[in-house]
Amino acid sequence: MSTRRRLAFLTALAVGAATFATAQPAVAAAPVDGLVAAYDFRQPSGATVPNTAMGSSFGPATVRNVQSADWTASGLTMRGGAKTSTGNWVELPDDILAGDRSATVVAEVKASQAMLNSFHFLWNVGNESAATEYFFASLNCGSGRTPLVGVKSDGVERLVGASSCGVAADQWVNVASVVDGAAGRASLYLDGVRVADAAIDRTPADVRDQSLNTIGRAPWPDPLFQGAISAFRVYDRALSATEVAATAQTDAETHATELRAQAQAILDALALKDISTSADIDLPTSGGRVTWTSSNPALVAPDGTVTAPVAGQPGGTAQLTATAAVRGVTATRTITVTVTASTETAAQRAARLAGRFVIPSVLESGSTLPTAPEGTTVAVRSTDGGVVVTDGVVSGADGSITVRVTDIATGATADRTFAVTVLPADSTAQLLAYNRVPTLVTEANNADVALSMHLAVGEDDAWRPLNENYGIFFPKTAVPVPANGPRDGDIRSLRDPHLFTLEDGGYGVVATRTARGGGADGTQTSSMLFARSADLRSYDEVGMVDLGVTSGVNDPAAVYDSAADRYVVSWTSDAGAAMYTSFADLGDVSTRGEVRRGEVAATVDVDEAEVANFDSGNTVPVDADTLAALEVRFGRVANTGVTAPARVEIAQGATVDAAALAKRVELSYSDGSKATRPVTWDAASIGAVDTSTPGTYEVTGTIKQPEYATPFADERADPSVFRYDLNGQQKFLMIATEDIYGGNIDPQGGAHMPIRIANSIEDLSDDAIRAGRNVEVDLLRRGDTDAEGRAMTGCFWAPEYHVIGGRLSILFMPCYDGANGRPDMFTGQASIIQLKKDAQGRDLDPAVPANWTKAQKVLRAGGGILNPVQTISLDMTYVEDSGQSYYVWQQLGALFIARMDPADPTRLTSEPVRILAPEYAWDNVIAEGPNVYARDGKLYLIYSGSTVGDTYTTGLALATAGENVDLTSPSAWSKLNYPIQKSGVFNGSWQLGTGHGMWSQDEDDNLLYVFHARTDNNNLSGRDMFVRRVHFAVDGLPIFDMESTEEVAPDNRRVTATVVVTAPAGLEVTGAVSSRCIAGKVTQTVTVRNAEGFPVTVTAKGPYGTKTFGALAAGKSSSAAFTTRAGSIPAGTVTVDAAATVNGKAVTDTVSVPFAAASCG
């Protein structure tokens, strides 16, 4: 409690530890100021452990389920086991940190390999419930996690994790968790070294209910901690880094004998022997754990550099001592090195030195030649072709450069001729390849992302990162993903990427490969990672290249040496020695040359760059075409123009409305791509068109661009939105996984499967629910039975709508009670329900649960379960192509596919085949949530990886569509090396863990991406549903994160359509002829009528005369009589000529008016 003050006394724990001290420099004792609890578990027996913190009011710790064999001289063995088992754990006093805004908890522990691969709580300050609050630490290095400290309050969890694991199984490690409430930061230390530090907005004081504080037991149903504990301390203040280091050293000294044996084992594994040599020595460092000293550094330096006497001079000896240290406890071994005289001639020496001078095969005009190797001078002797070298600056065109390298010491020379391609400066860009320093998951820069190759474009003395400063090349797993699923320990990352041009004009990447998170994976001792790329948009990982050393490979770099037709590879040893060798083929270790010492100037990296969290990298020039393609793939694509809709002509007097105008307009984009969007035409603008008056009018409208609520639906993960024709009415159906507080197996309130139905996308939203425009219906709830009569008690995961065999269907995964009587995800299997129809074949109401069939599992053709290894199968989707139907789903952490017959959707018709496994740090451990869309002859399969949470990402695999390709062949699918969608800023706000997406369509046929992201909206901390529109770039790949101003530029949102009201082709003038008898003679009467809205001049001509009526007013009629002077006349016609001026133009028309024969006799 913040009001408590405690006396500062030396604790019994610290006193006891001093008896184990070794011959090391003196270190400060563990601090006692603020110490509220200290437990030493090195006791021989008992069920309680006394609190040795002087002046503390807290009592002993109680070991639950203790057995006598649990006690050892070094600590308490933690047996592990299920939470409900008889495994042991420790109960701490209640309210141990109640009211404390700052705290430090230090535990000296061993963790089993099982613990490093699974969820657990090392300790917990909180209570029995995991729902709302706790303060804890964990050493889980599996499932995308690293050692971390976390605080949860009010249902929102904040985690601060290390960038890498840093913990070895079954070895003592000191774990210190620090929360500084005043500074608003949390830190984690391993063995006294800070491995994580970040801002945090929660403190132990926010954990109000501290009624069950534990060691080794979680409030979640995680297993009990397995391993051992030696010491445990709790402080009510934040210790400094120095104090944490002192505490770690104090605890290390209690295990000095064991730690010294570990150090000795490191040396024993090196099998060190005496050496006789005249050449440099490759001194092994065991991945940096061994250091060297020399008794005669002038003869043999600690980095293995040998200064051999010249021929004829006497040699000498040096004693080299190797020291291995584990947590400050050391072991040593000494060997004797006998140095003999060198046999190298002056010519051989000059050739060796000249081999360190390499001109890269591709240069930007204006580049400077590399510097001369130390101890030499370099002069250009000649050039050939179009290349020009002036004062060391290269310009002109392609050609060759011949240089002479002179050894200053001997005067011997060696000539070298290099072929170079010179790129024009005005169309060439420098490309920076680099990795970043890991920071936070919430910045999309955790180690899984930061420790990959990024790219940035040079612009005006600055660097502009591509792909939002996210990785582009990631190394694959150390070994192919096993058939039974991925293993976290196989995930790999990289440091110090170096990009260079290959002999064939493509690109190569070399780097130091690391374990996931950046720790050593063992390969750095001798090897580097190598990959090829034709275009920097896709990568072919060749693998590890052995450089022939055991002294460490740091900052590897490569350059093609056209003078020797070999690749020169340089690096730095663990001791800091510059080294290099060469290869005829980097993919063939048998072509490796001799390993030598010295720097190669052409491979020098960039030390600093103005890029956020830049770590290390290098630059290469790229041509305009390569850069343009990179910008399309990894740059931002934005709307640049809109094509005006085609002119619409309306006949005079006709009705004009929105239906007469263009439904969509075409938009153009910065990458050369096109798209169309619907238009909402202004009613007032349409109403202003006077169709009674011919002329040209303009109608304005707005491009329709709905902005969906963010989030669209709270606590709704794995969302599916489906446009469906329900008995002739278009409906939109939504379904998702309940994810309140991230609890989706057995969520608060009970598991259920919620659906929503609406006439529009917008009316599926939470906003529509709150406004009363819609309601959510549970199709299934905990306890509902499946077709076998079993009660489904949890999960209801990843439901998707599909039409299968003409029936509306839902694919999903329910789960059942496990051995502990609670829902167990591993009991779940992919299942299907289908909507029933009435006698006339019409769909029943999908909002009525009883109108759906009972859930049936999807099984293999022979009736066996899909996953006989683990049982669980989930995230099933449906695909049709070339007349064949398929299911794609997740099991064993990977995507599987099989053929099926829609007539029996509960059975496969072929064996399951794995088509995609998670191979990278960005999609680590899991590939799930597949969904497929067909477009322009391609199938686009999106999937998600990197485990559920803030790190979730979306990957993409492609296959050929419509050409009878066998989609069950893994070779039919090609997968991007990097995510197509990832965490990032969208419309000004961060969205983390974007994934489990589904292709959909809106009311206007726009393609949608419906997905979830992990948020703390409404303090619920689960995954929420979002909706975005999709754009396809000119290279054919989808863009899922096009922001609203990129989709439609603000200046292009208003569009104008031209409407032309046209007059009739002729004039609306009619005529009629009648006859009567006057004095026995036939008299004709001709009547003309002007039906136009303007005056018309009319003339009538017939066989019995002509009459000009003049300007006949609009809508008026006029008649004229013609005397025939005959008693009878034959049938004939009267011609009516009309003339008028319309819109300034003369318009004429002629009408023939027939008349019948007439007689007066």
C-alpha cells in the first residue's frame, strides 16, 4: 500500500546468498528498500515459506499440493500439470501490492521446455478470475509470444514483451518485472538486462481484487508452471536498472557451481587444441559466448590476426585464453599458438590485396569508385565502351574499367578489369535495404516485423520507406514445416540485410539469420542467409551459405566481382576482425575460395539513415522500371482523375431522371489502374433540366463512397457478410464469432452464433442495432445439439455463408466439453448447417433458428475425421472452379484442401492435401481463415497468420482460375513472401491485428474486404469487425488499405454529366382535308394545325390551289376553302409545308395529307 513504509534491513535471503559467491568482482547486494516480501525456496521441507523481508506485515507463502521430493538444495521443483491437477503451486498473501502504483517482482526460476512453448503465468497478482484484472509475468516463447510483463484492468490487457525469447529451458534465469507508475512505463529484465520497456497506462493499483496471488498458477485455464523456483521478491517501488542487475547477480551466485559447469560445457564443445600456423586463425566464439585474450597480441591478436614473420625470420609463440561466462560465472581454457614464417611472395601478396578492390557491376552515373584497400594505391589505367572515369567519378554509358592496384610495402602490382553498367542519374534511384530496431507490436514493429529486410527510396537527401516501413523479405523456417504442424522454434528472422546486384542483372540478399526475435540460432557462427530476386517483389530463398569459419559471421555483405567472375563476400567476426572470401556460385559451397582478413570497400554498409528505428543496411541503384514496379507494389496508390460520363440525349418533352444517367464513372489512379464507382445524382440538378426546351444542360452528382463505422461491429471476430437473393429479394447476411474480452471458446454469457440480416450493408452495423433498424439473432447457443445429439457448448468459430448445392449454408466450428467439463477448442470440427426450403422450393426465413438443419461434421470420404492427429479442424471455406467444388480449411496450423460434391456437403471426395503452411515470422505458427475470390483468370486466396491478436496479418496465395487446374496440387498455388495486409494506420487511426478477412460485395457491386482487428473499443479488448472497399492495382494484386482520399480524391468527388434535350427531327404540323357540295360543285376545306410550342409558317398546296397561312401560332389551327369547279373529283393529296426557327436554326418539314374521291351528282 502506498501509505506503508518499511524498514530497510538486509534480508536473510541476501545473507544466505553470499555464501555461494565466486571469485568475481564485487557486486552490490540485492536492495532491501521497499521490499515487502522475500521468499527463499531453498529449504529442505515444509508447506510454507517464511517472508524474510524485514518489517513486512505480509506472512508466509503457502505451497499447495507440495510433496517432499519437491524440495531440493537449489529450490522448489514445480511439477506442472493441468490447472485442476494435483500439481504444486504457491499461494502468496492477499493484497500484496494493493494500492501500489509502482512495483517490482523478481523471480529466480527454471522453466521447462514445455513452459517455453505454452501459455502460463509465472506469477500472478490478482484473483481467481481472468475476466477483468491481473498483474503477471510469463516466459512463454511459443504462439508468437516472448517473455513479458502485463497488467490487465477494467477488462483491458497491456503487455510489454521482449523482442526475442532469451531463455533456455531448464537453466536458471532471473526474471524482474518493473512497473513505474509515475513514469507510466513497464520493463522486463532477464538476468539483470532490460529486454523490454514501453509505456503502460495501467498499474498494480488498478488490480483492485488481490485475493488470490500466486506463483505458477494462472487465472486462465493455463497449465501450472513447470520448472523450479529458487527466490522470489516483491517491492512496492520501481527498482532502477542497477538495482535489478544487483539482484540478478545475487541470485546467480546461489547457483555458481551449476553456472560454472555450463560455462565449462561451452568450452568443452569447442574441442580447443594447440595450433601451429603462419596464417590468421579462426577463433571460435560459440555465438559470442566465448572471448579471447592473448599473451602476445603483437604476434597473435585476440581476434585471431597473425603477424607472421617474413621468410627466413624466426617464429614465436603466444598463449591464447578462451573465457566462457554464464551470468558472471566463468570458466577458461588456454592453448599455445606457434607462429611460423610466411611463404607468400610479393606477387601473391599484391594479387591478394587487389582482390579486395571490386567495382560493383551496376553503378549510377556520378558514383565514386571504391576506396583503395589499406596498404595499397589504385589507379585507373583505361576505360572501354561508353564509360568515363574522371577523378574517380564514373559517368557515361556501359563499358569496362581497368585499374592497377599497387602494394605500397613491396611495390608489386596487379591489374583488374571490371565490366560495368552505368545507369543514367536522371532516371535512377538509390534503394536502401535495411532492418529496424524492434519496438512495439502497437507500432507494427515488433521483432517479427522489424527483423526483416525493408526497402526505402532515396529522395532529395532523404529516405522514403516503402510498404509503410514494414518488412518485404522475410526468411523461411529453419526446416520445412513438419507434416504435423509448424513449430515456434523453427521460425527465423534476420539482421543486417545487404542487397546487391547479381551477375544476371537480378538481385541478391545476404543477411545474418537469427532465431525468432533476434537471438542467435547457431548459424551465425559460420554462415549467412542468401536469397535471390528477379524484381525485388518476390524472393527465392536459397538457404544458408557456409563461409568456412567458426568465429562468427556479422554484417555479411556481397558484391559481384566481374574481374574474376566471382562473388566477394565480406563480414566481421565476433571478435571484430574484417574477413572475406569468394564464390563462383553463392548457391554452391564447393566453389568457395580461401577465407582471408581485410575490408572490401565495395561492400561497406550504411551506418545511419533517417528512417524510423533504422538499424543497419546498404544501398543499391535501381532503374526506373524497377522503381516504378516497386512503387505499385509497396507504395501508396491514389486517385488522380475521373472520366466524365458519356453525354446523354433526351428527346424534347421526355422525362429525365437518375436512371437515364450513368450509373458509374471511371476513376484513374497513380499506378495506371482503373476502377469504377457509382454516382448519386443531385435531384435538384436533374429537376433543373427543362425537357420542354431543347438545349444543353449539366447535371451534377457525387461519387458514392460510404464511410462505414469503425468498428463496424464490436466484439465480432471472423466476420462474414454475404449478399443473397432471398426468394427474389436482395438481402445482406452477416455472421461472426463472439469475441467479448477476447474470450471466444467459452465467452461471458455463454457461447452463441449471432447473425444479422438487412437490406443494406450499413444496416448490419452496431449503429443500426442501436438505432433500432435491426436486431441480432442467435442461430445457435450453448447447449444446442448437433445431428449426433451432442451438446455444442462453445466456440462457434469462423462461421461463413455460402451457397452449396443451391442451398444457403453456414460452415463453422462448434466445440464440446473436454475432460474438465468446460468447452475445449480441440474437440471442435468443421461443420455445416443448411437453410431449409418449403414445398415450393422457396427458402424459409433464415432468421428463424428452427429453419436450419442440425449441425453435421464434414468428414473424409470414408467417414473419418478430417484431423486424426489433433481432432480440431476449423475455418472452412467453399470454392468452385471449372465445375469442381472444394473445401479449404485449417488444421495442424496450415491450410488444407480437398474436393467435395455439393450434393453431399458433409463428405470430401478426395484426400486432404496441405497447400499452404506458415513459413515466416509474419505468419508464424498458424495459417488460417482462408477465403477465395475469382477475378480475371486468377483465384485470390487470402488467409491469416501470426496468431490471434495485435500481430495478426493477412497473406495471399494465387492460382489459375477457369482452366481446369487441379487446385489440390500444392504447386497450383503461389504465395507472397510478405503480407498483403497488416497492422497500420488507416484513415488516421491505427488498426492492429487486421485479419481473418472475407471477400464480399455491396449494394452497388463494389468489392468489399470484411475483416476483424483487435481493439479496446468500449474497454472490451476483443476483436471487432471492419469493412473496407478493395482496389486492384495495375499489377493485379488487391489493395486492402486504400484510404478514402486515395480511393476518390476530394477534388474528384463531384462529377458532371451533360444532358442534351433534342428537338424532334421534323415539326409537329398536321393537316386534314374535307369536301362538301356547293351549287353542284365539290369544294375542299384544308385545315392545318401547329402542335409545336412555337410559331410555324405553313403553306398548303393541292391540285385545286395553294394557300399560305403565314406564322401559325403555337397550338393553333387554320382552314382554307378550295373550289374545284367540278361535280366530282378523284382521290389525291394536299402537301403541307412547314417552316420555323428552332434554337437559331431553320427547320422545315413537309406533310402529305391524303383526301378521298368526292362527287355531287
